[in-house]
Amino acid sequence: MNVAIYYVAALVIIMIVVVFSLAAWANDLKNYRRQQALSNRLTPLINRTGGWVKDELEIDFYHRIVTPFFQRLSKSLGDRLLPGRVNDELNRRLKMAGVEYSASTYVLIRLVSTVLAAAVTVMAISFVHTLTLMQKVALPFVVAGVVYLLFGTRLTSKYQQRMGQLEDSLPEVFDILSVSIEAGLAFDGALRRLVQKTSGVVQQEFGRVLTDLQVGMTREQALRGLAERTKSAELNRFASLVAQSDKTGGGIGTALHIQGARIKEIRVAKVREKAASLPVKMMFPMVLFIFPSLFVAILGPGLLSILNIFK
């Protein structure tokens, strides 16, 4: 019995070390990717001005050897396990969910966690002698399936939560943009004002639009990219309005004001539709839970009186 306890304790310690190692590696990978993206943007400027480029041997061993190895491993596995369209869609959902991993890294972590959960379950079952053979065979698959589905459920929940926050904030977004533009600010200045006044997913997504504009993209390209990332019909119409205003020379402030008023009308219509459907939805709990108690309270004394009469 003591030996089994030692084995379980050692297994738990190993699992904790593995989880913390994966978390540390993912954090370092995120920082390395940010540095690499910044370096890729600054390299043309450095080469053009004759600046000094850091020698590769001056990079530490972890970022020079370990991180590229895991990047290549996760990318190769992701390319084999995920088709191109699935990879792009998963990358989009990860970004919109606020996850900094790429699709290949996410799939690798998900598979490794599933296999580790199954292995830990098998080792734990070997110390339990009260289970039947069928239970010993089925339990690792059940635990692995739960861990695998937990990753997908968590990702979907975070994605829907952040998308809901973005959709709920769109009226405020259009109000701030329209007021800023009507006050005399340019479109870039209005976006900068919006990023300063908001937080969360709105600040991140429109901050990315502002960054795209600063690196040379047109308004239509930056806003189309936002609409493609979020799959939002309102933002798609917003991108079309801005593109039409740029082509025709019309005022963007008026278009934004009209778009904000239209979104508010759509929200009010949706609220009224939900309120109109409430009586139908309340019918089922009333029939199942409220009516039986009313029948018991109303008809119960009469039935008892009838039974007493026949007795």
C-alpha cells in the first residue's frame, strides 16, 4: 500500500512538472514570436540604414535551439493533422478567443494532454483491484475523451464570450467614432480615441485595425480584415460603408451615425422578439411544475373527502 502511495505521489509530481513546463514553454514562445515579428518589421529599416544586426550566437540556447525545434515540430504535426481551411479557421477562433497559440501548437498541446490523461488513468487503475476488466478498459478512453472535449468546450466558450462582448459594444463603438469624426478628428484619430476609451476585445481588435493602418494598409483592407476575423455582419456593413465613403467622398461621420442607429434598432427588435417568445417558453415549466401543484392544492381536499365518504 505504501509503495502504491509513493507511485501515485511521484506520478502527480511528474504531471505538475509537465504542466508547468508546457505553460512556461508556451509563454516563452509567445514572447519569442512577438520579438520575431518586431525584428521582421525592423530588419528592412536596419539593413537600409546600415545598422548593427545581432549575431545569432548571442541568442540564448533556449530561443536558438529549443524554441525553433518545438515550432517546427508543432507546425509539421499541424500541417499533417489540419487541412488548410481548418487550420485558418482554428487560427481565427484562437485569436478571437484571446488565445496566443497557433493552431498547430494548440492541437499539439491538446493531443499531448489527452495522451497524458489516458496514461495517468492507466497507471492509477493498475493500483485499483476492485474494478472489472471492462471498467479498466473503458475508463482511460472516457478520461481521454473528457480532456479532449474540455479543450474544445473551453475554446468555444471563450470565443462566444468575447464575440458577445464585441457585439454588445458595437453601438458604443459607432457612437464614439461618429462623435470624434464630427468633432474634427480624422479617421485614424477617431480610432485612436476609441482604443483609448475602450478595453477588452474592442480595444484589441480596433487596436489591430489602427496598427494595420499605420503599417500602410488602406481603410477598406484593415476593416475587411476585422470583419473576416470576427465574422460580424455589422462590421462587414461598416467596412462597406467606409469603403463607399472613401470612393464617393461622402462624410464618414454621417454614415457611422446611421450605422449606430440601425444597430440600436436591430437590438431593440431582437429584445422585443425574445420578449414575445417568453409566454411560449414559460408554458412548459408551468405545465410540468406549477399546474401539478395547483391541482394537488385544489383537488386534493376534495379527493380526500370523497375517499372518506366511500370508506
